[in-house]
Amino acid sequence: MTSRRNFIKNVGLAAAAVTIVPRHVLGKGFVAPSDKLYIAGIGVGGKGESDIASFAKSPNATISILCDVDDRRAANSVKNFPQAKYYKDYRKMLEAEHKHIDAVSVSTPDHMHAVQAMAAMKLGKHVYVQKPLTHDIYEARMLTEAAKKYKVVTQMGNQGASGNGVRQMREWFDAGLIGDVNTVYCWTNRPVWPQGIPWSNQTAEVPKELDWNLWLGTAPSKDYIDKLIPFNWRGWWDYGTGALGDMACHIIEPAFRTLGLGYPTEVECSVGSVYVDEFKSGYFPESCPPSSHITLKFPAADGKPAVKFHWMDGGIQPERPEELGPNEVFGDGGNGVLLIGTKGKMMCGTYGINPQLLPTSKTKDVNVPQKLARVPEGHYLQWVDGCIAGYGKTELSSDFALAGPLTESILMGNLALRSYDIRKHKPNGRPDQFDYPGRYIKLLWDGPNMKITNFDEANQFVKRTYREGYSL
């Protein structure tokens, strides 16, 4: 891939056309070696398994390297791609194979996304990274800047960004059907894994197929506990980003893109409590809360008003719009998006599916010209084709220029959640209401400088300290 890029750059397209034999001359269905994308997958079980299988649907893509810390999770991918070499440590894989791959897909727990993607980007490899793009705000900014620096093609794994729904909503908005939007509600029924609980004091034997040290990666050293893998890690701050990190890239993105939002300037939140007995609530700072309501404020820009952006999880939902019939589904039921404008309202479900104007009877009567190009090839193959075309040659639905700021805005909510629980305890172990400094304030955010300006203790959550052996 690198040699192809340099060849075209140095000799020019005309010379390349003469040197590279046209595909139709080689025969129907033949893919010239210069059009092949050799992909390494880091994290190839679960979602990673379906990711690389989706890339492989392209005749231009070859899954050549597999990497996973857990042989159990990787088993299906190893079976499906028997020609691919297999590694457990992504660092050894990149060191040994970087000359033989063009691109890397990252589908690991959230706390490993940034270091794995950055390591690939520094080698000039295109990257596809599952959502959320990163675990921390600082990491998101660094990956966004690195995509430009290393001139690699990027895509975050929020598939709805390539769907028709978000484009339909943008066309309706641009046509002025709902006027200027000042309020947005997004909600999810997640988490569907444990949150707001204490870390288990019951250690377990590490499965022989799992390299626990490699799984921990950037996170602090801890003993292995049962039922953390493959899914429940999402509820622990050391590894996951909670319900917000899991679902917001799918749910917030349609509104974020439609309104052209940038960095928020304010954030505040409230959280649900877990009661350990009838007198006091539990304090479990290692675990994400069981439910939350987060409010972000995006400033006025380009003649548009400021936007108050609400996120609700754990089953909390906003009040149903009066324009929605009593038996009509709000969003897609458990999840949804509602945009409230000066002239009307519109909503959609997860991934931007089933966009509707309110009342829904308006939707079928709308005749707005289609102005935004659709992505019939889908999110995965759009990235494959973009990698083959080269950096800056095609527009992708969720490259890091959009996915980075989106992820930063989402993670601002988690910064607020973690700041919410900064408090001191009395000698008897019971907190006093005046010892909750982060709980009753609105956090003010300086986006360009990635800094909370009115509560310095909150800034500890902007950037993590990695375990030795890992860095950006």
C-alpha cells in the first residue's frame, strides 16, 4: 500500500495508468495487487469478529493478521481466516508485520483503543476504531491530530453515521422544517450490565486461554475476577465508559451532525443511587453509575442559537412530546433522539433509523430534495474503499475529524459523572452533604485547551496515567 501511494505521488496518475495493467484486461472479477487492502484485526472476538467479517466482504480486502489476548474469543476468526497469522500482543504484531499490512481494525475494550490505534497510525496504517473512539478526552484529541499528521484514512465504528436516516434529518433541518434547534434529548435503556456496584473481593483463576496481563494493558494491575470478560468491563471506569460510552456514539451522532455542533462549554449531571442498606447509599467510585441525566451546553455559533443537550440512561426518558400519539413509539422505544426547534420537532431511533417529523403524519407529506450523497456500500466498505483511494481522496462518514470532537463531547458527560463523586468522608464513614464539592456545581469547559476552569479536581479525568509499557 505504501509503495503504491508513493508511486502514484511521484510519477503521477498518467504514468500509473500505463504501468498498472487495467483490471478489465486481467479478466472479470480479478483484483489487481495494487488494489488490495491488507488488514490486521486487533480484538477479533465478539464485535471484532463481525467487524473483520464485514471488511472481508469487499473483494479488495484481505484479513491477513489476527491479534487477540483471549484464544477463546478469537477462535471463530481463527477458523474463518486460516491464512491469517495470529498474535496475542498487538505491539509484537505491529513490530513484526507492519511491512505486510496496510490498515488496522481496533475492536478491544475502551481503555485500549487509543494506544493501539496510535501505534498503528505512527506506522502509517489506516485505522478503523470501534466506538467510543477513546476512553479519555485527551486521547480523542491526540488521535484526531494524529490522523492529519500521519495522513491516514480513519473511521469510527458508529455504523449509523453511514445510514440514510441521519442524512434525511440533515436535509430536513437544512430545509428549515423545524427551524432553529435549541433543545435536544437523547436517551438509552442501557446499561444492561452491572453498574453502581463494589468491585468483587472474590478473585478467580485466570482462564488458560487468556493473557490477563495483556488484557489489563493500560489499566492498573488487579487480580482477575470472574464475569468481567467479555462484557461486564463496560461498567468499570478502569476499562469502560459506561452506558454513555457504549451507546452515545450511536444515539448522539445524528443530532451532533445535523446541528454541526463543536465543543460544549458547560456540563452538569445527576445520577441514580445504589442503596447498600436502608440508611445510606453506596459509594463505589470504581464503577459507573446505574443511571444518569447529563446536560451539555453548546454555544451559539454561525447565527444559530445555543443548544441545551440532554443525555439520559438507565431507563430515564424525557417527557413524551404532545405531538406524539399515545400509542406511537417514542424513538425506537428503549432509545431515541428528539430535536426541538422553533418551528417543529423531529425524532429518530438508534443509529438515526426511522427519522420522523412530529406529528408523524407530517413525515409522509414532506418533499425535500435529496442533496446529501448516500452510502450504499455501507460503513465498513466505505472505509476499505477510502483506504485504497488514499488519504484525502474520499469523504468518510465518521473519520476522526468528526468522530474526535463527537467523542470528546460524549466523554465530557463522563467527566461530569466522575467529578460528581469527588467527596470527603467523615471519620464515621458517612459523608456530609457539604463535602460534595463536585456534586452541586456546573462544570465550565475550555474545549480548545481541554480544561475545566472552575473546579480543578475534575481535570484529573481528562487524561489517564497508563501502566508502564504503554504510551501514546
